[in-house]
Amino acid sequence: MNIPGNIITLIAGILLTLISLWYGQNHGLMPVEASEGAAQVDGLFNLMMTIATGLFLIVEGVLIYSIIRFRRKKGDRTDGPPIEGNVPLEIVWTAIPTVIVFILAVYSFEVYNNLGGLDPETSRDFPQEEMQMAENGAKLVAFNPHQGHLSLGIGSSKADLEVDVNGIQYAWIFTYPDTGVVTGELHVPVNKQVKLNMKAGDVIHAFWVPQLRLKQDVLPGRDSELSFKANKIGEYPIICAELCGPYHGGMKTVLHVDSEEDYQAWVQENTIASLEDKEETMALLSQPMTEESRLEMHSHHLGVTPETLAQLH
Ligand SMILES: [Cu+2]
């Protein structure tokens, strides 16, 4: 049986396309999508995965085929043919990646813009008079990082709930300005527009919730914002995504996306509780943490006894 070469190439091409398209949608690498906007990030990731799968199959396929098909015959001691460059081939394999990178660049820019990352209104808050000076032709002093603020997320202008976030070594502190609740775990109601106003107390941290597909830097001396609408009830990890010190790995907590009723119940419960121990909490937070108290805090989670700790010292 002898099938012509171009038919085999065609069949291989169709198979490769189908496998790439299927795997691009079914890789199962991403966690749950829990926010509006998450699907856009996944759309971009899935396209990259589709392209990467296709390239992987082409490269590995040709490699394996060549190893078998063109292997040295028994007793053959001659050199291979001296091949020197192939201009059309080189043009093709330069042009294809260029087009792919260009498409991905435009697409990812589009997604980032849709997520509010490029909004000039929010990302560069120059004071009014400085803007006026700039318009009048006065030289605008170099962009002052302490004046601008970073903003990311959909719908920052119409928040139903605002929460102040303070990132410190090594914890996230959430303050609800409306009720005065101070907490270590973030609770938000489902399907409500939430805006986090974030500050760092010491060094650079980053607030990351993989399920929301959002990550924002939290910087000392510069405000940053993160806006989202969580659309799936559940518990998701909040992770510090910026190496911020020796216990950076322990700087994580939980985002609770509650139903409206659960959220209200939680607020009720904590408003009463927080009134009682607010002073205590504030006193605790204002105390500088020693190496021992930090270790103790973390050893608590790990089930290490004070005796073991004492031996370490
Ligand atoms: Cu951190």
C-alpha cells in the first residue's frame, strides 16, 4: 500500500489541529473561575495553550519521525549531505512566530484593558493643578510614584462594598469602613461590586486570588486598588505574590464569597465582636513583632510546640 506523501501531511495537519483545539479547551490547568473577567483571562490562556500544543506536536513529531526515518543504516560510514541554509524556509519560520506573537500581544492588551489595567483615569491620578501646569506648557516633573495609584479590575467606579486592605509582614488585615469590622479573612457578598483600597505597612506585597484571576501590587507609600465582582460562592486562597521576607510563604488567608444572607450574618456577628476587642486588636497590631512572636504565630499553624521552638533557639 502506498499513500501519497501530501495526503499523509494533510491528515497529520488536520489531526494536529483537532488535538490542539481540543487540548486548548480541556487542559484542566486553571482553577475555578470565580469572577467576572476570569473567563477573559482564560480565553487568552486557552489560545496560548492551543498554539503551544500545536507547536509541541509539530516539533516533537518531526523530531521523532526524523530519528526513525533517517537513522544511520547498518554499515553506512559516509557523511550526511552538506545542507547550507534555505531562504524560503527561514522566511516562513520567522514570519509564523512573528504573526503569532503579534496576535497574542494585541489580544492580551485587549484583555488587560478590559480588566481596567489601562484606564488612564485611575492609573495616573495627577493632582488637578499639576495637570493644568502640564497643559499650559510647564514642564511636568517626572512621574511621582507616590502620587499616582495603581488600579486594576472591572467596575472600580461603582462599588457596592469598599474594604481597606493593609499588607504587613506577614498578614493581611481587612477593615470594613462602614461597620468598623477588622478581620484577618476577607468576606464579600456574591455578585456585588467590591473595591479593595490597599496599602502596605512595611515592604512591597502583592494581593493575589488565583480564582479571581487578579493580582495587584501593594506598596508602601502608594495606594493601589483592586475591583472585582465574585460570582461564585466559595472559599478561595488569598496569597502574597511578592517575596516580602523570610515568612512570605505564610502570608496567606482566605477569601469567603458568601451568599447575601451569610454575609449579613457575618457582618452582624463581627460588628458586635469587633466593638469588644477592637482596642485589643489595635494594640496587638501596633506592637512591633519580634522574631519569637512571629515564629510562635506560624508554629501555631504548623503544630510545633513551644518546647521545639525553644530548642531551635
Ligand atoms: Cu507579603
